[in-house]
Amino acid sequence: MRRFTLVMTLMAAGAGLAGFWSVRARAQSKPDSTQHPAVTIEQVNQWETDLSNWGRWGKDDERGALNLVTPQKEVQAARLVKDGVTVSLAHFASLEKAADNFNFGETKHEMYGLDPKTGVPRFALDIITFGIHDGTNSHLDALCHYRVMRNGEWQVFNGHPQELDAKGCKADGMDRMGPGIFTRGILVDIPLMKGVEYLEPGTPIYVSDLEAWEKFAHVKIGSGDALFIRTGRWARRAKLGPWNVGREAAGLHASTMPWIKQRDISLLGGDGVNDVQPSGVVGTGEAAGRPVHTLTIAIMGVPLVDNGYFEDVAKEAASRKRWEFLTTVQFTRIPGGTATSFNALATF
């Protein structure tokens, strides 16, 4: 039996995270303006209205896009299992101090119940402490993790007031989002499609890339799917060592957000922070640094997975030339929690 102490940094406001990464208050580097015009903060702010799912599942809803995983969707997902091969989609917080680690609380692991004289464990118990939003820990953000301003007050998904204290979020916390997920997962392996080991930090992924992947993989991303975007972050880390992924990372460009809304996915996951960093948004404002986070979590109600580990699933998918699979995710339903560890499996 284990006792887990989860050190949760209650940074439900996007401002807190953006401030940490020092990206909020400065204009970001611009993408290629000839093929992909820059997104302005004014456009992002407009999307906060245009892409909203507030009220879609009732005024009291706190599950958001997870409502799209219907019983019919679950049955369809179960039928994807052909080979009985399962791999993990998760990476646990590293015990080593690194440029991409210990961002929100040091990871510690120690045995409990050591004999005070000999130092030998008297029984097999341990304690582990970690920051759930740590830069090397795969985690799924709750819908209280980001906020927007409405009528002079900060609100989280579905118009709930942002109320939190040392015990957690009063609305949209992990304990309000159900037991977990059982749905179709789709891997989007951009490095594979482009013929490279990994994308370099700062590489934006556009709608054209996502649609090219659908043709490459012969899949159609749709309602209730869990969408996982591989940039090759972990492959690059294994080869070149850690770097500050919070400041420099390949990921989705803000211009993909209307497409993501149109496809009605239930979950979005990345092997970095999902947002390309720097974001490419021109201008300053609450959502400038992490527009993907703000628009998916606070506006669409789509929970995000940061730091997912997609190397094993990429190998299994490529060997089969099949990039859809059953995805199962168990939530640690921390009362008022801003996230859960991403305890997820892919089964082919």
C-alpha cells in the first residue's frame, strides 16, 4: 500500500502560468506571414466568444467536452482492439533536477517506516511528493486550470466564477470531471510525416499539417476523439538533453483552434505544452502566451494533456500503419484539483 502526497500548485489562472514563463507581456515571434498570417491578440479574444462551448451541456456542467464521449463512442472505441497490445502514454516526473523539471515542486521519493537504529525498512511503504504540473510529468489539466475575464470577473469554463483557495478549485476541479475516459485515441505523428526524428523547438503546427496527417494516416478526426500530437520532444531530449520546454517548444499554432473546435474532440494532448512556444501571437494580453491552453480549457472545455509520452505508441502505430487505438485514462479525483496525473494506456 502506498501513500501519495501530491504537491499541487494551484495556478488555475492563465496569468500565473504565463507570468512564470515570461511570455505574457511581450509580442511573440511571427510565423511565416506569406502562408500563415500572424494571429493577433484581438483575434484570440474574439475566438473566446466564437469558439465557446459555455452552456452547451447545461449551465451547471463541469465536464465540458468529455460529454462527447457517449456510450456509442465507447463501444466503437472498444472495437478498435485487434492485437491486444498495450503501451503507456505517460511519463512520470523525473527525480533529477533538469532544465525542464521541478517547475512547480521538487520530486522526492523516500521509504516510510525505516528503523531509526538500522535504517532498514520495517515494512514496504513509501512516500512520493511531486508537482503535478511539473515539466516532465504527464498530466491532464482540469477545466479550472485557465480562466478568462467576463463582465469584470475572472471565470473558468462554463461561466463558473474562479474561486480557489489552498484546498483547491471550487468549480471545474478534477473531482467534477468523472472517473476517466474510454474513447478512440488518434496519434498525429508530425515528425514521422515530415521524415525527421523530431521537430525543433519553436516549430508551429498548422491546420495544413493536421489535414495532411489525416491523408497520410487515412484517418478522420471527429467527435469524442482523444487527439495526441507528437512533436518528438522526448526523442530530442534523449539525444540532446533537456531544455526549457516551457519557453521553447514545437506545438500547435493558435490558428488551429477553430479547426479543433469544428472537429469536436474530447481531449487534446501534446508531448510538450501543446502551444508552440513562443506562441506567435502578436500583441499582449491574458491569452497571448498560451492561446491554445486558454481557448481549449476555459472556452471549449477540452482538457489538455501536457508532457504526454508518445514514443512507444508511435512505434506500435507505425509498425501497423494504424494510428487509431483504444485510449483509457483513469482520473485521480483530487478534490478541487487543477490536474490529474495522466495515467493513460493505448491498446491496439
